[in-house]
Amino acid sequence: MMANAGEKSLMCEICNERVCNRGTLNEHLIMHGPTGEKRFKCEMCDKRFSNSGNRTKHMRIHTGEKPFKCKVCNKMFNDGWNLMEHTKTHTGEKPYKCEVCDKRYKRSESIRFHMSNHTGEKLFKCEVCDKEFNKGGTLTMHMRTHTGEKPYMCEICHEDFSSSYYLKKHKRIHTGEKPFKCEVCNKILSTVGSLTIHMRIHTGEKPFKCDICNKMFITNGHVKNHMRIHTEEKPIECDVCNKMISGRGYLMIHMRIHTGQKPFSCEVCNQKFYTSRILKRHMRMHTGEKPYKCEVCSKMFRDRGHLMLHMRIHTGEKPFKCEVCNKMFHSSGNIKRHMRVHTGEVPFKCEVCDERFINNGRLVVHMRTHTGERPFICQKWDKSFSTGGNLKTHMSTHSKEKNI
């Protein structure tokens, strides 16, 4: 009996995969050959393939060709199999069912990957570093970390990427597209991953934990950066000033010191800032918001860092030690100022009379002798003073009056 057209009537005796004809079977068998022969070479990137069909499909990465078109939504695909699987999104067909949890899938490989969640099996292994993956596509992307291959190029800025996903995400920088919306606060985000992470702000979920101090974090990237506090690792170097920095994100922010770029602007006073975090903190000066409360004395603070420093007053913690005289300090800023006592450094100079000061606060107070500014006002006598300390001393005279 003759096989129907398109029927996969021949089976590989090694892996049981079925194919349509003898020619395809012969090409398939090359993969199982004793030498792992890959006779078909890409002329653009030198990658090799076990059959010509795989090379043809691979070439479409370089050419951008997508010859297969969905008749429903006109979406184009570079592979007939991907088109066939895509059509199931229109029909809603999910013929593959998990026997463990009854979840259904459109594609046979999807249920195969899903089953590995139940079994714990990782089907794909990197031959270079032995790392294991439960998806072949993830292994393919991982291999590019070893080969350095980046076959996807942005047509606008010509930056190369290791996967089409990263290229698609990158293009949104140019287009400004942000297709994912938070249903809680209506914030628009450029990727579904960014939305997932953003939602943890609302839910309070922090699934990643530091194994040393048990602090919890929203993302794995945050916990990796945090770990460098414990290890003091700073693996990234600034090309301009050679400063060592703990994370790539911090390097990007640091570079704005050199470029002078301040992309975040206050809508109230037009002051510009290096980061959105500094802008957010600045806005609280205008709104008066102080969202951080000390659980001991109920004092409110505009910034979490200020609250952490304040808490050391209650705990007595002084984690910063002077290597010269062993004196301990609450903050790195305090020890930095203290070190000038030993070094004799007076870096703050008055532009009017050239007098120098050990810290900026003393310079600010000194400048008032030139400007005549007296910002501290007694509400009772309408008398003004150049420093808060002078006002406090003056206010004590009122207290003595009451006692008399």
C-alpha cells in the first residue's frame, strides 16, 4: 500500500524519529555517524550542519528571509514548521496533554519540555562547560557565550545580538515601544520580564535571598550585585578613570559623571539628575513626603539610606574604623571627613577670600559672612541667625525668661 503524500513512513532505527522519504532519512542518519560529520558549511559564519536543509534554514538568519506566511494574520516565518505551530494560536488547538497535571500544549516539544519540570530532567547539555538545560533553544543561545556568535544585527545602530529576542527587545529603545502595561499603576514597560519584576513592587515578593545575611531581593541580578558587598568584588573597570565598579548598571551611571549626562529632570525646578532614584528622592523636597519611619523613635525620613544611618544612633553600630587612630564612625562620609584631620586636607575653598575648610558644611556657613544670609529665624522676636546653632542658643534666652 502506497503511503499518503506527506506521511512520515520511514523511521530512524537509532532515535525512532520518523521522516517522509529515503533521502531525508539518509541526511538524518549523518547526525548519528561515528565522526559526528557535519558536511554542510555556512559561507557567512562558518557554522556547520549535518544536512543541507538545516543550513538553508540557518541562512535565513543572515538574509532575514521569511518565506512562510500565515493566511490569517500575515505574520511571516523562516520555517514551515514554525508556521504550522503558529496557526494553532488561531485555532486554539492544544492536542498535547500532560498526563501528570492535565495541562495542554500546542506543540509536542512544549509538552516534552514541560514534563522535565515534573521529572527534573534536563535534556540538553553543553559539551563545553557541562551546563544542562531543559530546552534546546536555550542551549543554542548558551553556546553563543562560548563561540561569541551574534547573528542578529540591529539595522538602525548595527549592534549585534546573540538572539532574536534580545534584538527585538533592543529595537524598542529606538521605537520607544512599551507594549506591556501594569494593571495596578498603569506603568508601561518594554518587556514582559520587566513587567514581571515590576509587579513584585506591588506584591512585595522578593524571591531571591543572600546566603550570607539573608537579605531578600526582587531579582537574581540584585542579589548578585549585593553579594559583591560581602566579597568586595569590583570586576568592571571604567575606561576613562580606571575606577573599579561592582556592576554594569553602576558603570553606566558612573559614566554620566564623565559625559555630564543628566537625563532625569525635575518638573518643578528643572534641576537635572544622573539617575531616576536621585530624582525621586529630590521630589520629596517639594512634596514634603517622608515615607521611611524609625520604629524606635517614630522619626520620619525622606530616604531609606538616611533611616539606616539614623538607626545606628539607636543600635550604637559604628562599622567604619579609622586605620590611623582606631576611632569608629557611623558612616563612610564621617570617616572620610575625619581622615582630613590626619592628612591635613582642606579641600573646600571660599571663592571670595580664599579661606579653606575641612568640609562643605563649614564653607556654606562661612559664605554667609559674605552674603549676609541669615536663614534661621526666631518666630518670637523675628530675629535671624546665620546658623542653626546660633538660633538654638538664642532660643534658650526665651526659656530663661519663662523661668524668671
